[in-house]
Amino acid sequence: MEKVQLNSLKTVKLISNREASFVYLLSDGSVLKIFSSITNLYYKEFGFDLEGKILNSKPIDNVPEIVIPNSAVYRGSEFIGYTTKYIDGINYGEWDARLSMDERCDLTMYANVYSKIEDIVKRANEKNIVFPDLLTVENMIFTKDNEIKFIDYDGLQIDDYNGISISKALGEPKIHFIPKYERGRLHFTNNLDIKSLVFLYFITAFNISLANIGKINRETLKPITVDDIFEMIGLDDDDIKHKVWLCFKDECQNVFLGDDVFKIAESYNMTCYPYNYGEKTKYIKRLERK
């Protein structure tokens, strides 16, 4: 891995400014990611080798969808970030926001997109790669060539190199600090990826967050259950329901949804009702048996 000095790079504009990092477009068309002091502090606190992860990065033969760093960036002797290829496209959240009403009812479209992402994750898992922040959808880019790319290399768990972020959309991080999900301190099993994929499908296709399970329903004053969710969206397929149920059982292994997303598309129609939620538009979705 090439090492470059920060003062040798010419920035054009700031692309992203977050608590964890700053991302810039460079004059050569590539991207510079500089880690914040908070990120560096977290890695040092947990004893994780962020610099080693970047220096030892290399193309992943069976997962070209993961964008690899081009060079490690230093300020003097201090490692501060890396450069990578710029991916032209829109992130998953932007893609979802642009969907038409007809598209939001298209279960086959959702199945096709989900299946692409699941395939990438499966191939990555075979290479001992886990995506702890898979539900941070800004890291998934839809290109103009209809490909999906993952751009957050430092957030991945690769071999013995940990990531430090777990998606908030999965619920409280502490519930995943059990043998089913965690091999060691913040070193996760692919059960976390499977759960993330199930959550991603429900968030996108049904506009339902499964992270709400266990929270108190304001109307009934009782905890929300998995069955409550199924009843709400009209899902009555026992095989699919079982795969979702497994995600909430600490002693059971999770199972990929696989072709069941196409089974849903073949078995149900979906209606979609928009409503205003503050300045945003939300959607109520309901399945109906064909």
C-alpha cells in the first residue's frame, strides 16, 4: 500500500462532514477520507489497528463490490486516513427517496435489490468479512451501471481487523454482545449481517423498523411483538415469519431470507398509503394475498 503525505494532495471540495470522518473530493477525481480525533480515540481505546487495516487492504477477488483504499495518508508520521476511488452514483437512502408510488408497491423490484445485496454479503462472509454497519445506507452506492458498491472500507470487519461501528437501526448495540453475534470484543459473527439484511428488507419494502420490537406501543401500553408486525403488514407466510423470528432468539442461528423475498412478490400484492410526518412523507404499506 502506497503511503502519501496529506500536503501532497489537492482537495477540491468537502463531500461529507460527520463525527467520525471528513471526506473530500481530490483534484485527480479520487476521494480522501480523514478520520476524526474521536474515531482515532475509539480505535486506540479498544486496541484496534486501523492503520494496519488500511495498509494491508487489497482487492477481494470474489467481492469486487467492496471499494478498496488506494493509499494510506499521513501528516508527518501520523496516520490520518486514506484515499480511494470515487464512485459515481446515489446512496441507498437517496435511491429509496426517489421511488415513485408505483415503485413503492413493486415487491419484485424490492426482491431484486435485496437479492443483489444479500449475494454481495454472502460472498464477503465467505472471505471472513462482516458488515457491522450494513444499515448505514449511505455506504451503499447505486451506480449508473446498475451496480451496488460498498464504500466504507474502514467500517468493515475484515479477518482480525475490527470495525467499531454497529448500525443504530439494529437497536441497542448491547443486545448484540452475546455469543450468537459476538466472537470477541466488537468482533462479530455473520449472524449480525443476516439480521441486518432482514431489517433492511423490512425497512425498505414495508417501511417497518424491526428495531421497534420490544418497545412499548403507545396505544396498547404493551411491548410490540414480532406477531404485531406481521399482522400490521398482512404477512401470513409461516416460513418467512420463522426466519424473522430467529433474529430475536439468542440461542438460534439466523437464516438468510434468500428466495423468500421472491416468494413474497409472487404471493402478495402491496398497497401503499402516503402520509405527512412533519416535513417528511412516510408510507403505510399493507400486503394482500393474490
